[in-house]
Amino acid sequence: MDFSRYSPDHDYTDFPGAVFDCDMHLYETAESFTRHLPKQYSGLLRLAEVDGRTKMIVRGRISDYIPNPTFEVVAAPGSAIEFFSGKNTEGKDYREMITTMKAIPAFFDRDARLDLMDQMHISTILNFPTLASIVEVNFMDDPIGSQVLVHAFNQWLYEDWGFQYKDRIYTTPIINLATVEGAIEELEWVLERGAKTVLIRPAPVAGTQGSKSPFLPYADPFWARVQEAGIPVMFHASDSGYTRHANEWSGSDGEMRPFEFDVFADMSTSDRAIMDTVMSAVGHGMLSRFPGIRIGSIENGSKWLKRVIERMDSTYGKMPHLFKEHPRDVVARSLFVAPYWEDPLEPLLELIGLEHVLFNSDWPHPEGLADPNEYSRYMLDEVGVSRADADKIMGGNMYKLMGVDVPVAAAS
């Protein structure tokens, strides 16, 4: 179907059930990384004027990860619909296809966001950072520094947004597992402040002798505490460091740039981070050692899942004695997936089951939906999903996963 483009006076689509959008985003302010950064780390992350433009400086180097890290002017929500639908028939550059807009209060302020959610007919959201992805990938040689920077950011996040606001906005603090002691300490800190879920980068973490998976037995005390707390863990698309693999083939040393696309990198690395993350969580046994843990794959799409299950089946057929249980059973129990709006829905429903599919808009990012609830029309009118099943995907599954109630106004 044809999805809407952003307009400030748009008449948003309604959905008669309670909607829980599991992927909305905030835009960070200039002091989000620095307000609580300890003095000994000052200057590692900062904004600076470079040739008349504000840039993010990371460890003394200019980062172009986000062209305008002040977010005063941004790509409009949904403006990349044509690109991601695969209908770039004129061969335009990505930047040519998107439109820009001046920032609005709902990007930065939780009360303004609530007002907009009311206009959008959205009851509840999971609220992710945007620029925070830049932290961990640039400190893979510094386990302690990674966790210090993450904690400083979480402090800002809690002060400006809160981890749960009026039972409608659930903002996701970050956990870094470079050291298990630091990860547990951070987990306890965010739980004490009301966090209902946490965000972990789908990637290896920093180590003193190279990177490592966060699902190896060293991290078991952390996962035991997660299981005890009963919260789901979200693995949202990020700069997972996979650009370096494409660089090795392309003879480059550039960083990931969300607004610039490379043919080889897009073909070779687009799904690798979430595939490896899920295969590690299963293959390294964490999800079997802690069967009560639930993980969500957010803004990673869904087409990769078929390949992951095929590879798991192949490995299990060769060495079943090295698994505690069949990997298909682990995935069916533990994994929840939010598909891209452009992904075909039926194959995902067949692979993982209706109750494990989550609705997400990625608002206000350009690759997401400008009018989130239009996805319900796609499900009902084009896929032929029943109204009862649409209720589950648009909100019911997420409320159950998060263990939270539908807000009173939406319930009535």
C-alpha cells in the first residue's frame, strides 16, 4: 500500500484497539552525553563547531554518523518510504529522496510527545535513543570507559524522559556487558528507577583481550538477574561495528553512516548483526540456561529469521549433543520480532507465530512510518489479518511481553 508522508496537519489514522508502538525514538540534546560525564572522561564525547557546522567529536575525531547531531533540522518522518519500498525507479541518491523539517517539541519533550501520541491514536510506546549508538562502537578497547559513558547517558535519559512516564512512554536505558559487575550495577540502578525493559546493542562487547559475546557464561550472573526481574531485553538496530567487515573488502576505513549507502555493505552486512546476536544467544546457550528470558528484535526487520532458523537446523542436525534443547524451540519461546513495514508479514507469522510479532513505526525516523497506524490498514486490507489478530500485533503482544497494563483511557 501507499503510506503517507509527513505533514504537520496530518489527520492520523485511528485503530479501534489499544496501540503499543514498540519502536519510537527521541532525539538527544547537546548535553545528553556530557551532563553527567565524570571529569576524567570529559572531552571524549562532545559537540564542536567545524567549518561553521556542529559536529560530534568522538575521541578527538569528527564523526559523521549523524550529519546534524543537534537535530535542529532532521529528515522528516516517513520521507524515505520510496527508497525502502524498493521503488527507486529513477536511481536517485538517498539524500535526494528524503525531505527535511525543523525539529518539533515532540522530538525532545515527553509531554509534547504525549500530546502527539494522542493525535496519532497511540496508547503506549517504547522510546529508544537515536545518537547513543555512537558510544559503544567507538570504545571497544575500553570496557570500563564504555560502561562509564553509558551510565552518564542513562542519567541524562532518566532526568529528561524517565524510564516510564505516565504508564505510556517506556524509555529504554542502555546496558553494556563489557564487565558483568558493571552491567549488574547498571541494571539495578535502572530497575530502581522504574525501567521495564533495557536496550542492549546487538553486537559483541568490549573486553580487555578483544571483544566477546554478551551471552558467554561470564555474563550468567547478569542474565540470572534479568530473569529474576522478569523484564524483556530489546536488541535494537545499532552501529554494531560491522562496517569494518565491509571496509576490509572495499579497502576503506570509514564509519557507519545511516544517510549514506554502499552497495557492497548493504548486500553483505545489513542483517548480520541481528543474525549473529540471535545465533549467539542460542548457540552459546544463554537462552537455554535462562529459559525465562524474553528478547525483542527491534528495527532489524524480519527477513533474516528464515536464514537463521535454516542454519540452526543444519548445525543441530550435525551436532545435536552440543545443544541443551532444539534451537527452534528456543526461538519459539524466547524471541519476539518487529518486522519492517516493507517486509512481507505472512512468512514471519508462519515462522514465529502471531503472538511473537510486534508492531513498530520507527517514528520519527525517515525510514519509518509518518502515520504509524496505517500499518493496521495494511494488515487488515492487504494481508487479510483478522481484527482479533490485528489487536494482538498492534498492541496486545507488546503489553503482554512488557508485563504492563493498557492505559485507562485506551482501555475504556
